[in-house]
Amino acid sequence: MPSTNHTLLITGGCRSGKSQYALTRFQNFSGKKFLLATAEALDEEMTGRIKRHRQERGDDWTTLEEPLKLDSIFQKEPSPGSLIVLDCLTLWVSNMMIGKYSDEEIFSRTDQLIRSIKQYPGTVAVVTNEVGSGIVPDNAMSRQFRDLAGHINQRFAEAFDEVVLLVSGLPLTVKQGMPPSEKLQSMETPHAFPETEKQGVYNAIYQRRDMRHFLPDPIHPKILGRILDAAHHAGSVGFMQPWNFIVIDDPAIKQKVYENFKQASTQGAEQFEGEQKELYLSMKLQGILDAPINICVTCDSTRMGPNVLGRNTMPETDLFSTSCAVQNLWLSARAEGLAVGWVSILEKEQLKTDLNIPQHLQPVAYLCIGHCDGFYREPMLQSKGWAKRLSLEELVFYNRWEGTAGEFKIVLPRPPEEPH
Ligand SMILES: Cc1cc2nc3c(=O)[nH]c(=O)nc-3n(C[C@H](O)[C@H](O)[C@H](O)COP(=O)(O)O)c2cc1C
């Protein structure tokens, strides 16, 4: 697939400013510009409208007219780096309906058109209409048209890089695209998740927060099961799966752990001085009693015996593996809308005693889990001024410690804006 392909869907109601948006947006487009019109001048009104549109566009646009076989235009007109604005998709749908195409045929042509557009070595903007917002049409054909247009719009929106909704002349980006210059060939692997699923994964990653404020509402047992299973699907050295999960809801046990925290935190505060100490003491660093569920994730170094594939030279990989399980749990909980807070301000031996953890096991993470009013928009330690996210650029080296990039090409994303 060409690396310069960029696809934009412009949608909105009638006279919402869609065509104008396309013209303005691509006013300074440096390559060849094609307007692919699906309208046919079958009556006077349409003839006048087509003429008016041509005048508005100006001479730098080449008009192509094709009511039905749009697919062929994208296949035979490839002019690398050019722009095709297809105006509009809904007329194409009605042209097919008038041509008595079956729904199946229309959907199959839609998928073929999307494939051809995605192969096009340039920019493609498709103008369509949101026709489904009003009352239900009173006749079957209009209802069929409304339904087809809605489903087809969805297919385009799913496949396209960017979607803009026009409301009273104002553009609202409903799906953010990536500029073609930033698109890399390797990003277009056929094994990638569909765009919305991919976005879901990144949402979980970027919107995961360490939480210390919880609501008392119980967690549904099925959801608890799902997040534990997500944890259990983490990678582990030699497939060792060294973890156990102690799920705690007993207030008496929680109270013991909380006492442990209080003591450890008082000692912890002593490590700091002045304003930093004050700030430390002002921050809520746990939600042990508030969260309906606490989970202690442990690591059993003896699991699978003395010889674990891959662990001989780095025995601590059992702990790394357990941390991977914790991260899985944390992300899956975020996707489920549940807050997780990791508490490490605990005296380890005391925790083992309070939870009856056998001596040869290590508690790796003590997690508070529950519902919340809302997720912090940025790490609490950042919003309180304790620490800031470091620049990724300064943390990435090339080939050796502190090695610089040279010809190496990595496009680091712009630092995600915080708060999200
Ligand atoms: C190993 C580990 C131990 C942590 N221990 C605590 C803790 O005892 N108390 C606390 O408030 N946060 C704790 N955190 C949460 C971090 O403060 C938090 O992850 C960090 O500030 C970044 O914020 P974010 O997780 O919301 O992105 C811990 C996190 C990790 C990974």
C-alpha cells in the first residue's frame, strides 16, 4: 500500500458546509486536484447546481464525472500525490438504487470502492450526508436509502483515517487522522487491529491512572474474573506464571494492611524535608479501606522448579513477569472502567504475616480496586507537583548507551497532551 495514502470522510447534514469545507481545506494543496462528481445533470435544478459548484471550485480543479463506477476512477486515475474529492457518496448510493442494484451488491461495491481508495497513492476526501437524524421516512424506498447510507457511512468511517462532521458550517473532528507524512509503510501491516480496536488499546494505556479515591460500590464478580484472567495472560519467563492473586474483601484484613501502610508512610515521610515532606504528607497515597477489593499479587520463585527456561542468568525475571501480570490487570481494569491503585508503602514481612503468605513467596504488588467518580486526568504525582513525565526523546538511545540516532529513523509521537 502506498505510504502517501490519506483518507478523509466529510459528513454532515444538507447545507452544513461539507463541500465548502473540502474546498477550503485543500485550497493550498500542491498536487493535482480532482473533483469526482457523482451527480448527473438529469434536470434543470441539478444542471444549475453542478454549474455553480464548478464556478466555486475554480480552474485548479479537474472535474471527473462518474455516477456509478467510482471504483474504476481510483484504479485508472492514479496520479501519485494527487487529491480526489468524491462528492458525494449518498448520491452514488441513490444512483445504485435507481439502477436497481440489490443491497448485497451495493455493500459489495462499497467494500470494493473502499479497497480501491485505500490503495490510491494520494489523498482522498469523500463527502457524504448524515441522513438518519430526522424522523423515520414514510415510504419504504426512503427508509431503504436512509439505512443504506447510514451503514455505508459507517464502513467508510471505520476504514478511513480521518472523519470530520460539519455542523452549521463548523468542522468537528470525530476521528483524528495522521498526516500522510507521518504514515509509515510498516504501520500498515495487515495484522494490525482495526483502527477503533487499536485506539481502544491506546486509550487503556494512556488513560490508565494510579487511583487512590474509590466509591464503595461492589465490583461485579464477572468483571473481577475478567481482569484476573487478563493478568494471567501476561508474558512470563519460560512460561513460568509465577503469580498468585490474593483477593481481599475482609475489612479486618484490610485494616491490618492499612495499619502497616500508616507506619511505613510515617517512616517514608522522614526521608524528605521541608516543603517536599509537607507535600508528601498532604498526598493520599492509598485507598486500602475505601476500595471494595484489594488484591495482593505474589511471586513464587520456585514455580516450575530450579531450571526455568530463560531464567538462569537473570533470576529476577520471575519478578519482572509478575509485574507484567500487574500491568495487564491495571490496563484491563481501566478498560472495564475500574480504578486501581498500587500501594508499595508497606513493610513486606508484616504484609506476609498479615496475609499468611509462605516464606518463600514475595508480595510484588498490593492493589486497591474499585469504582471511582472519575479518573485523574494526569498522574496525581504530576498534578500535585511532585514529579513530571520525562521526555521520551531523552530516554531513547541508539545502538549503545547514550548513542544518538544518526540515520536511525524512529518517529516518536508528539508527547501526549496531559491531561488527556
Ligand atoms: C511499583 C509501583 C509502586 C507504587 N506504589 C505506590 C504507592 O505506594 N502509593 C501511591 O500512591 N502510588 C504508588 N504507585 C503509583 C505511582 O505513583 C504512579 O504509577 C505514578 O505516579 C504515575 O502515575 P499513573 O500511574 O497515574 O500514570 C506505584 C506504582 C508502581 C508501578
